[in-house]
Amino acid sequence: MLFIALSLLGYVSYKQLPVELLPNAELPVLFVQVSSQQDMDPSYVESEVIIPLEGAVSAIGGVDKLQSYIDRRQSSIQIDFKKNINFKMTSLKLQEKVNENRKRRTYRFMLNT
């Protein structure tokens, strides 16, 4: 009897669950890519580009975690944000910080967000 009651309760609950074709799956993650047309020493790229960018990005606020990947021609920074931020506004702030950093750099690096 208990089994039948729990089974009916589970079936009714299952039928009342909302189903969406396109659920909100927005992950609060942004990437900044740094590329160069020529091979460069990864330690140079780290000290001259990545560390200043990480400092500028961390000043935005709401940053949960920063991860950097550095190679000879291409580097990237993955920025994980906290769940309760205004993602569009944060994306615009990040773009502003990257553009400020781009103006300061006189050597040949391309920065993309």
C-alpha cells in the first residue's frame, strides 16, 4: 500500500515538473584571448601581458576564479564570475578594461574578449 501511494505521488509530481525547450543555461564565464603573430617567450608574455590583464580583470568585482594558459603564440584567461552578478554589465566592464590595457601596450599583441 505504501509503495503504491509513493509511486502515485512520484508520478503526479513528475507530471507537474515544468519542461522548457530552451532553459536558461548562461554560465558566468568569459575569456580573454591574447595572440601574437610571432613566437614569444611565455615568461615574457606572462609578465608583460597576462599579469597586468589579470590585475585589471580582478578589479572588476564579482570574480570567483581566474585561470591562465600561456603558449608561445596564444594565451588565454578564463574568468569565472559569481552566480549573482549582472553578466551583461560585467561583460562591458571587462571589455573596457581590455581596451584600456590594449592602449597601454605598444608591442604586437591582439587582445580579444
